[in-house]
Amino acid sequence: MNDEVIIKNDLNVEEYNYLREEVNWNKKNPDFIKMAIENSTIVKKAMLKDTIVGMARAIGDGKDYLLVDVVVSTKYQKKVLEKN
């Protein structure tokens, strides 16, 4: 599979919880997620056409970073995707 993925910086609460449910993780409180996204240093989402297929979130101090979330849709795990 060689589909072109677009990386964006605008992950929202609904997308975050959608991906968690998609990989059989529990949804989190939307207010908590909103605060977590707003206070993260780096937030990225991977889009394939109009579908979110993954996301990552990190916190940091400008020097060091801690990856706190990485989720890839089960439909796209172990697949080769090209970044646009």
C-alpha cells in the first residue's frame, strides 16, 4: 500500500478519542484531552484523504521531549504510507 499521507498540526478531541476507540483503548474525558492537547509541545495527526489514520503528542521543555501518545489506526498498522 503506497498511499500519500498528509501530516497536520490540528488534532482535535474527537479525532483523539476516535483513534483511541479504533485501537480498543478507552475514550478519555473530552475536557482532559482538550487541556492535554493545548498544553502539549508537539501535536501531529496523519491524514489519508479525509480520514485520520494516526496521531502523536509530545510534551517538552524546548530541549528534551517526552512522547506521551502515539496511535495508528488498526487499518493502517504494518502498512507503508508515504508522507506528503
